Amino acid sequence: MSDLPLSCDFPKTELEQQLDIRRFRTFGARLASPPARKVDGISDSSEDMDHAVAYADERFMDVRPAFLTLRRGLLPLINLFMIFVLFVMWMVGQFYYGVFMATVALVVPLWVAFFVYEIFFPLTLPIRIDRKEAFVYVGYRGTFYRIPWEKLEVTFSYSLQYFGSCVMWDRQYYSHLYLRSDFYFCGKKPKRKLQRLRFSSYFKEDHLYRKWNFIVRYFDEGLVREDRENLVAANYDSYVKSMRNKSLFMFVVDYVSVLFLVPTIIWGKFSPFKFKWPEKIEAVFGKNNYY
């Protein structure tokens, strides 16, 4: 695949060249902010954005970075895959004795191992966008930054990913947020003058832009009516609130489906293994922790 620039018409940037250590090579880096502006021709709707948002109100929004978004979607995929494998092996076991039990002995411990990983691996903090004071709060390895919105540096880029022995390559698109030591707020002193946090990651370029456009629209306009409907499953509290008008039977069915398909909504609420905002930031927002 040729190394072509991204299709968005944002200016190119040399921010990556300023990093002390480049963790992976990306191409076609384009500067999305400052100033923060939308990608033309791409929707700014919050539809299907609950995977990216941990919490939102008129004051602030917590946005899940790439790794936290991945963890939200990982267990549902694993659950569906394991259920499918066990079902297929159960069907095969009707004709070949012992096949199903042998599969169970192999698959179930792996399945449990994934859940144990989720239980003991701490949930990282989101990126907090404060509309009222126009700041962005970011925690990175124990260092907390407070970046003025008008100085926020976000880039779009991509890398080439290898997908098989037949030399199959595809692009994975990223948006990165740059953390300058000038915006240090509290916690550990930053070790480097400039660091990079992966803000989002998709295999479809327009998905990357849709998330960014939604964030910019939220900052400029706040929540609109459709957001309250589209972001119902953003976190456990909003999900439970949306279930109040449903019958007990529908509540149980819906809750069980969430337990299998999006268990991280529940675990994000009750997990004891979570990073917390420091007291200096809690003094601004209160003890509001969403993952």
C-alpha cells in the first residue's frame, strides 16, 4: 500500500519529530487543532458514540482514550466468540463423543483468564473536557496536565498494519493528543517536555473524524437532545436510569444481555482497581470518576 497522506485538508505537522522517543512510525500527520475545527463533510452526531464517552453533562465530558475504548469492546467480542465455539463443538459432540468436553476443558480456562485480566488490570482515567473553564485534563503515567482548549494539539495520522502471510496490509488511523510540560498541573513531574497520548484508533478513517467532530460540537454547543438518547449506555448510572420505566422482565433480560455483551459498563462502576483523579482536580469537579 502506498504511503499517501490523509484525505482531510488539515495542515501537516512536524510534532512527531519533537518527541524524544517515537514508539511507532505513523504517516501523514495532520494538525486538527489548534484551533479545534471539524472535518468537513463528516457528521458530528453522537450516534454510536457511547463507546467513546464515559460521561457527559453541560459542564464536562469524559472521553475514553484508545486503550480504554479497546477494553470496553474486548470482552463482548471474547464472550461472543467463546459462546460460538462452544455451540459449534456441542453440535459436533452430538456425533463424536468427548469433543465437547475436551473443548470445554480448553476454552473455559482461557475464558476465565480474560475475565481475571479485566478484574485485576486497573481502569485508566479518561480525558476530561471542561466546557465551563475551557480546559482539557489528562492523566498520563501519574502526571496530570491541564491544557487550555485553544492550545490543545491533536493530530490525525495512520500506520500500516500487517494482517497475514499473503502480504496483506491495511491502514489503522489514529488521533494523538500532545502533552507539553508547560501544562503540568499536578502529580509526578513530567520526564519529557513533550509526550504523546493515543486519543483514538480506528480502521475506518471517517470513524476517527466522527469522534473528533462530535467532541468539537459538544465543546461549542453542549449536549443536544439526541445526545441524551445516544449516550444512554455510556456508563452504568445512565444505563440504570434509562431502565426505570421498563418492566421487571425486560429489565432482567436487558441486564443479562449487557452482562454478556457489554460487561465493562457494570465493571467500570464497581471495580475496586481504578485510577482516581487527584484531589486537586476533584476540588474542581467533585469526586466524579467515570471509566
